[in-house]
Amino acid sequence: MAEQFDLIVVGAGPGGYVAAIRASQLGMKVAVLEKRVTLGGVCLNEGCIPSKALLDSSEHFAVARDRFAGHGIEIDSPRLNLPVMLARKDEVVKRLTDGVAYLFKKNKITLFYGIARLKGPDGSGLQQVALEPADQSGDQPVFEPGQLLTAPRVLLATGSEALALPNIPFDGELVVSAKEALGFERVPEHLVVVGGGPIGLELGSVWRRLGARVTVLDLLPDLLPSMDRQAAAALQRALKKQGVEFRLGVRVSGLRRLGSKGLVQFTAGNDSGELDCDRLLVAIGRRPVLADLGFEALGGKLLENGRISVDADYQTSVAGIYAIGDLIPGPMLAHKASEEGVVCVERMAGSRAAVVEYDYLPGVVYTWPEGASVGKTEEQLKHENVPYKAGSFNFLGNGRARAMDETEGFAKVLAHTETDRILGVHIVGPRASDMIAEAVTAMGFMGTARDMGMLFHAHPTLSEALKEAALDLHEEAIHA
């Protein structure tokens, strides 16, 4: 007999596990199906968390090597112990994935490790999900192959996977995705990165700091196309100063293998060339994980880009089947998936006021300096003929940034000319990822540039740059 639940969540990434916890808090009996041996999805296991662990470790190494002397700290040249660095990264991941498992137990969520197959409604209208074995070990729950679970609602949160280049498949050795690039057993001599987005730039930064030659190739003429152009250009300049090489407006056409190394073939207009490398990181985007789930067999409709279309409740074209995160339109960001998971189950519970405020969705590039933004870019405002004013402030004039010796970058505030309401905020600089939260809050409460400029900002802090940028919008900046 099928075991019945109020909600079945397929996928335990940042969308699925957050949705499951919130649903349990709302009184639902919840089951989660996950094929990975650890919880947390790509984000915790091979994305957001391990990459940030390596970014921090590699930044410490680079600062000790290149900048300690300027602070009056004299040390012998630091030596890299890569196995220890990677082990620390793995420990960070383990503590967080173990933490999700603890939260499941705390919230009485039933967990099944296996592959989910949608089977459609049974005679009473409940959705059926069949379980098939995945890699299992340890004390993971065991079930009979083909075991059925039923619930009136099923939430799909299976995430995404890396896209490969045409005719250059991943092999896990020479041609790798971000997953493998988080665990190289040695520093590459020459890492070629295909893709000038956040993933490629962040992992390129890690290995450049640790001593690799890094070259970034991208089909587009500019990096980070969704970012404000001034901010993207500032990040590119900073990375160039760090030794990252760029070849933009080029198309990768092939790969010639030379033993364990390769020659990356590319074209640029009528010209062509080759680059030798011992690692080729492909970071050109991601695609939803839907294969073998059975969604389309139930009549589920996909958009042209392979995403699932959903309504305001996150219900798909199949009644009783819902989807969030990387499966549906919008940026593939962990915090987007989490918020969608919360709102989705709250709407299931009857809260019609629950919505995701997509206009205030922040994005971050965790290079150094960091880049962070929320709202509209100047380019978008011009294209939409929205009247606006811009105010900016360079970290060069910020006392805390001076004390930290981190003066590269700026903060920029965009506000409507007539209402002064903040339309966008863009930061390139130290800890931009943390500072953007103030901008999200201000915009979420329909704040104005004058609101941001008149509020207290402790001194000396990096966030004073935001205050000064807001003041500059009205030509009232004090320290510019």
C-alpha cells in the first residue's frame, strides 16, 4: 500500500529542503525524495558553499603572499598545502549538509534517498510518485524498488546541471565543470575558463590566486551581461590587475588532445587560434534537471528554453504538480529557490498574501573585489525610458576601506528623478555581498535615496559608501 503524505518534495537543494521545513512548520506531513547521498543539492555540495570556502582560503593565501608586508607583517613566503585547503572546504560542506539532515529530523520530515518517477493521479486523485534506488550507503532509509508515495501535491525542486560545449563533452579530467574544478588535486599550469559569468570568474579567481595561469574565453564582447556595465567593467579591470587574462568575443570551436593536456581551438570573426591548457573549465550555463522524472509524460508543458511554466501558486500545467528554483524562469540562484519554496507552500496553506518580490532579487559575484547588485541597471532604465538620477561614491574615500587597504571599487545608487524612489543599487568593492542587503531592504520598503542618505551609518564602516552615494545623487555627498 502506498504511503500517503500531504506534500512530496522531489529534491533536497536550497529550494526543496527549505520548502519542506516550512511546510512542516505549517502542519503538513512531508516526504522528501533525494538521489544524492548528502542533502543540500548542488548549492551545498558542489556550488555556493564549497566555492566560497575556496574563495576565502585562496584570498587568505594571496593576502599573506602579496600584502602582509604592507601591513608591517613580515613572514617567509607562504607555502600552499592544497590537500589541507580542500579538506577544510569539505569539512565546511559536511557541517552544513549534516545541519540540513538535523533540521529534517527536528521538523519530522520523512526522507527517502532514491530517484523519483511521477506516475500521475491514483483513483482518488492523489499524485503518485514511485521510488527507484539511487546510490545508497550508511543509515540511509531503505525501500522496495517501485515503492509508491502519494500526496495531493508534489513539489519539483530538482535543480540544474552544467551545460557542456557542443562536441566537447565533460570527461572529469581535462574538460571539467565547476564540480571538478572545486577539487583539483594540483594547481593547474594553465586553466582555460569558457564562460565569463559568476561561476567561471569565481573559480578562475581561486586558481589564479593559488598560482595558475588563467584565461577566460567568452562568446560575448563583455563579461557579466546582466550586470550594470560600469560595475562589470570595474570587475574586469580588477581581475586583469590580478593577472587573469581575457579573450572576449570568441567562439570555442574544438579541442585537440595532447596526452593529458589539450589545445583549445577558437575563432574570433575571421581569425582563429589555439590555447594550450591542462584544464578546461566549461561554465557556459546550466539546464534544468528533468530527465526521467516523467513530467512531460503526464502532459507537463515546457517553455522554449526548457523551463517549466508555472502560475502564481507555482503550480505547473499538471494539476497537483508544482515547481520552483532552477526549473522555472528566472536567475538560477539559491536564494531565489529558497524564497520560492517558502511562498509556494505558504500559498498551499492558504496565504494568498505570500509572494516573491522578484524586483528586489540581489545578485552577487564573489570575486575580490566583490560585485553585488539589486534592481535595475542604468542600461535597463535608459532602454525603458525611465527618468533617473545616479549617485556614486568610490571606496577610495571611505575610511574603513582605507584602513583595510581595500579601496578598489564604488557604490552606485539609481533613483527615479521625480519620486526619488530607489530603482537600483550596484556595488563593486570589499564585502559588497553583505552590503547589498541594505539596498534590498530599502527597496523592499519603497525607500528613497534621501531615506538612505539620512539614516545613521556607523563610522567607520564600508556601508558609509552607500550613504555617500545616495547623498551624491542630490549633489550632497560630504566626502566626495
